[in-house]
Amino acid sequence: MNEFSIIIYDGSHFEEWNNFIAKAKNATFLFHRDFMEYHRDRFNDYSLMVYKRDVLVAVLPATVEKDVVTSHAGLTYGGLICASNIRSQTFFDAFAKVLEFLEQRQISNLEIKVIPKIYNTDFADELEYIAFVTDAALMRRDLLSVVNLAKPISFVNNKKSEIKKAIKNQLTVLETDDMRDFWEQILVPNLQRKYQKLPVHTLEEIRTLKGFFSNQIRQFNVYSDRIIGGATVFVTETTAHVQYISGLDNYNNLGGLDLLHAHLIENVFADKQFFDFGISNVEEGRKLNKGLLYWKEGFGARAVVQNFYRIKTTNHLKLKQLWI
């Protein structure tokens, strides 16, 4: 275990971090420092870099609040990001070292939002096994609705009818680099009216992020006589994830959002492995929005779970006792 060393990330490691993320088996562009730092004023970064004999083998995108480290409070998912050629023993030993490192700094718990397996480029279930061995507490479990694009696409009949209606109504779907119309005319007003909330990203923030990641953040709008809906899509190597979906209520009966998502699934992202509609959960995963889930599954989406764990840092001892 002494062959491992850990440092807390700082800006001098910007290129080393990003180069590692680009080659990791369980990383997406969300772990690039340009993405992580767009909201650095909201969180206290506590990201770790793990070396084995001076070679970087893993990183932990993380934030800290009091005596809890989270991977990562400002991201949808996280965990120990590892090299593509890492073996299980190295992963487990590195994770044990991370827990020990945190315990020595008076951090009592590590909270992790497990990366859904659809985003990995290779098998990467080490963390699920670690959660078992360390008696991790399952804090939350979300249900993602995911279309497996490797299988023949099959929409339900009412979905097909809505798409035909949209075509008859001469609706059009266009990709745009300008996020303003969707944000200001559709997304923000809808969220404020229905849920008294704002998008996670402000217009300025999403524009900044799109400037950094033009191929990974894409905007698609649907139009009648005006913009009537849209979707903001985050694109990874394996998966197209709909980050935001919204439409004007008084135009929803035209079939615009159905046409839009059929186009994304059948045409734009047909070369991906998965199309992720995201969650339909509320109340920390304990409740499901039945209507929203039904709408997503009409496109052929099926359930993938995402687990959220709390691990006591003292339980690094359980990992050290793993081997026989």
C-alpha cells in the first residue's frame, strides 16, 4: 500500500488531469477541468490524484463540505476514475488509500454518485463491489430511462401517431449553436411556472460550456410558426443524454417533442450505443413521475439504475483485509 501516493488537485495539474480523463475507461467530458470549474464558486473543490510508483492511475473528482467529501456535488455522477488498463487489485488498493487519506484529514464519509454503466467504455463495476465490502450505506437510487440503440428501434403506436401528426403540422427540427431562444422562451419560464425552479445552468454558463465543448453539448429546437420546444443533449463516447427537455404547453398537442426525439434517436445519434432520457425521480429517488416515465418508455427506453453510496472512511481497513 505504501507504493501509492495521493495529492489534492491544483491548477498546476490541469493538463495532466485532462490527459488522464481523455483515456480513462469510466470518464466523460464532465470530468474535464473546464467543465468542472464552470461552477467552482459554488463548491469547495477537493479532487484527488492517485499515483502508483509516480504513475497516475486514478483521479477522484470531488468537493468537500465540513467532514464529508462528495464525488462530485456539482456533477450528475462521479467516483474513482481509472486508467483503461487498471486491474481490480490496483483499483481496490487505490480506493483503500483514498479512504485512508481522507480519514487522516478528519473526513468521516465519502459520498459517491456511481457513474451509470452506459457511460463506461469498458466494464467498470469495481465500485459496486467496494460498496458491498465496505458496508456502504445506499443513500439513494435513481431510475434512468435508456434506449439501447444497438437493438431495432420500436416506438409504441401512439408515439408513431404523434410523429405523423407533427409531420402533418409541418413542424421542423433544427440544430442550433444559439441557446438563447430555448432558455429564455421555453426552459426558464416552464421551470419557474411548474416547479418554481431554475435550470442547473444559467444561459451564460451553458454558453460558456458549449464554447469549450461544442461537439459534446448540442441544442436541437422544434419549430412551428415559432420555437415551440427543444432539447439540450450532452454527448459522450457511448451515450447521448438529454440534459433538458421542454416545450410550450399550448403547442404540445402538435407532436413536436415526439418528432424531435424520434429524430434524435433514429438519425442524429443512431451511431451511439445508448440514448439516455435521464431520471423521472423526485424525493431523493423515492417517487417516480408516472406520466414522464410512460412518455420516455414510449420510445423504447428501459430502466437503468444509478446508485448513491455513503462510505465511512474508516472502512479502508475492510479493503485492506480483502485479499486471501
